[in-house]
Amino acid sequence: MDKSIPTEQNAAARTDPSGSESDAKFIGWQEMGTGEPFAFYNITAADHPSFGSTVTEEGLKKLGLQVPDAPPQQGVVQKL
């Protein structure tokens, strides 16, 4: 059984238990120590080894997952 991390080439073959075709769901914005806001996502691709993890856009890209659109950052951002 191949346990390698899925890549962009096979992203379309993964499924989301919520019925969405996205690999992740936007959950909010956070401000890092630099003051720059980062979008955070929960991985929803049920067959991905990182299913359920919370990551940034960069993390999704490194894992070869599709990045869903994030709404514009407005108002108060949760600080780390």
C-alpha cells in the first residue's frame, strides 16, 4: 500500500467528507508576530495523511493540496 503524500497531479482524485470538491476549508485569519495576517485552513481531503490538520496557504501548497479562496481580511485579526 502506497502511503506517500498525494500531489497536485492526483488532487482531483481525493474526496472531502463534507461533499465539497476542495481539499481544504478556510477557517480564519491570524496575525503572526510580524503583524502580517495569514489565512488558515483545515485539510478536508479524507484520504490525505494530514486530514484534519490546520495549515497556512503555504502548507497546503507544500502538501500538493488545492487552496480554496479566502474571503478578504477585514476588521480584527486573531493574534498568536
